[in-house]
Amino acid sequence: MNIVELKISPKDWLYIIIIGAFFGFFISLCFYFLSYDLQNISTIIFSTSTAIFISLFAFFLITISNKFILPKVKKKFWYLISFIFSFLSGFVGFSFSFLLFSFGDLKILNIISPFWIYISITIGFLTFLVGLILHQFISMKYKNEEIKNQILETKLKALENELNPHFLFNALNSVSELIYQEQKKAENAVIQISKFLRNAINKESLITLETELSMVKTYVNIENVRFDEKIVLKIDDFEEFKDIKVPKFSIQLLVENAIKHGFTGAIININIKFDKNSIIVINDGKITTNPKFGTGLSNLQKRLELQKIGNLEFEIEDEKMKFIIKIKDKF
């Protein structure tokens, strides 16, 4: 069952209630100018309040229908159930308003009281027609959003697919150098690559920080096969943030970039730190005063923008290269 067809957000309901209030107000103006006896503030109060009550009952009844009834019945009965609840919204909303204001002496109630039940039924049918129009509008709105999300997901997958061959090429190139020199290391590298790829085939574009860091550790193990354990990885305590979602390959990409451009043959220390709105990757390798955003870094920047997570920055501090994923929302 497609949840889009059932979804009406609180913001949509707020708009519906506001529109209902304005609709009731303008209806009251028609009554106001229709008869001299109705030219008083009580006419406007009654009509506007009635429209608000109808909207509130619609919110209450249709929410119950969407959450507890429609998901449990066959789709062919949806329109019948929707008709019943929409009709009840108008009928009960008007009846409630009429009975509530009947304790006062309102001119408009004296006029409609002989046939208020017929007005309630009529308004019930009108509410259904209005609800049908709103349903089509909201359905189109969310289908449009679903299409946008699908396009976004396609763009993200295309960007991720840029990275997979990029990583595999580097990793397999490392293994090829070891096959005839140190077969044990080559065998270990293949095992590590297999472990990395098992995590990498996750279809989600956003993964937990814990999963991403697991991939980073595996990646460094792969590279250390080639670089004789000269890559020292230190990850600060992240228990507080382990369940937050980050783009797949984001931190791994920054670690890969640090090795690719910072490794000089000596030991390189890579430290991954966290604060309330940043993920920071620091390395003490070769300093690049103006790093170019090639395929990898540009890819990460685009994914951060598309997913509206944040942006990528870099700086040099204490003779160390520092890349920072700035998170828009705090952890």
C-alpha cells in the first residue's frame, strides 16, 4: 500500500483549517448582506466558527480513518470509507456548531433552526465534494514529491557508482603489486576487500556513522597491506553519535584522499574527530596549500548538497591537513 495516498501532513491540515475559516467568513458576508436582520457580528462568528469546527472534525475523523481503518481494508473500499468520514465531518461539524450556539440568542439560528438537520446533511455532501478536490490536490502534491525523491535517489546512486570503480581500481592495483611479491599479504588484502564490499553494497545512500567507520577501518587495513602498516588510524570516541546518518563513503573518501595526497613514505597519522556539528579528518602527511576537488571530493560535496546535510571544508592547522564535513543540523 502506497503511504503517499494516505499521507496528509500537519502543515496541510493547518492550511485546510485556515482556508476553512476564510471560507466560513466569506459565506457569512453573503448572509450579512442578504438580510438586514443578519447584519450583526454574531452572523460572522457563527459562520466562521462552523467552518472551523467542520475542518477540525475533518482532521479528527480523517486522521482516524487514514491511520486505523484504510490501512486495514482493501483499496477498493477506500472511496466509500472516505465518503462516509468526509460526510460525517460536515454533518457533525455543522450540527455541533448549531447546538453549541443554540444556547445564545442569534438571529441566524432563529432563521435556520426549522430545517437545520437538512442543512447539516447538505453540508455533509458539500464537505465530501470539497474533500474529494483536496484529496486529489494533496495526492498530486505527494506524488510530485515522490518523483523528486526518485530523481534525487537516481542522482545519488550515479554519484556513488562513480566511487565504486574508483576504489576498486586502487584496491585491485594494490593487490596486483603484491601477488608475485608477498602472496600472504595479497591474500589478506583480498579478504579485506571482500569485507569492505559486503558493507559497500548496502543500497542505502545514508548509513550510520558506526557502519561508515567500520568501512574506514577495513579500508585502512587494505591500504596497510601495501604500505607496511605505515598508516596509523585513530578514531575518537563516537558512542554518542554512532547512530547518526552520514553519506556512504563520506569519511572513507576523506581518509583515502589523505593517503593518496599526504603519504610520503613515512608514517602518516590520520585522526577522525567529532563535535556537535562536524566530522573532522586530520592527517600529518604532506601539506597541500590549495587542494583541488577532483572526482572524489567533488563527488562528496555534491552528495552533501543533494542530501541537504551540509558541506565540505578544508583548512591547515598546526602543520596538518584538516577536512571537515560541516553538518547543518546538530548531532
